[in-house]
Amino acid sequence: MERATFENELNRLTARISTLPAAQRASLLKLLEETKTRHAKIRAAADQARNAIDDWRLYQKYLAFDQEASLREFRDGKEREEG
């Protein structure tokens, strides 16, 4: 669910909950706040996972570059020895 859609739904639920009697309202508002907190934690965890994947991809590219450079250096060294 997109952030804007989620926020709209929460606002709609908050408006509906505010029309309920006080006894029902308190427990539902508590659940709504818990939902907001959990959603924020999930979003933060997803962002961390995305960043970790991006770092991993960059590291993989570096390793591939390093391997290619080492191979070129090895080939150049062998050519000099033979030539």
C-alpha cells in the first residue's frame, strides 16, 4: 500500500472512530496508534533492507571489477615474460 493511501485510510478511520462513544473510542484509538507504530517499523526495516541490497550490489560490482583488473594484470605479466 502506498504511503498516501495508508495515511488516507488512517485519517478516515480516525474520523470514524471519533464518532463512537468514549468507551469504544479509547481502545480503538490505542489500536490505531499501534498500527501506525508498526507500519513505521515495517517501513524502516524495508528501507534498511533496500539499502543493504544496494550496498551488496555495489560490492559485487567492485569484486567483478577487481577480478577483471587482476586477470588483466596477470595476462600482461605473462605476455611480458613470454615476449
